[in-house]
Amino acid sequence: MEKFQYQDDSDYGNNFRRWKELNDAEKIQFNEKPYPVWRASQVFSELYWRKSLAEICKNSNQKLEELRRKRREGEC
């Protein structure tokens, strides 16, 4: 069975989908019921909330830099 490893070059949503797919397969293999999406999202968030926060900060910094560039160039 493939072990999940968070891929920093992919976004949080894609990592969640991959994790859920692998987690579902593992649960089925052990005759357990897979998490519903809402619960899977909670579990994934508990495990990887730092990644989500880092992605939010990165996106915010990129937007801030873009606004600064536009201001310097007189676009805003």
C-alpha cells in the first residue's frame, strides 16, 4: 500500500484528495468504513493545518508583492 506524503509542489486541495483516496483504500482493506468527506476533511486538517496556513501565507505574500509592483508601476 502506498504511503501518503504531502507534496509541497501541489496545493492543499489536491493533497487532501490524494490522502482521502489512500485513506479510503486502507480502511476498505481492513474492512472499515471510509470517512465521509466532512470527517476526512477534519482529520486531514488536524494532521496538515500547518501546510494550509503556509499556503495561505504564501498566496497572501504573492498578492501583496503583485500589488506593490503595480503601485510602483503606477497601475493602481
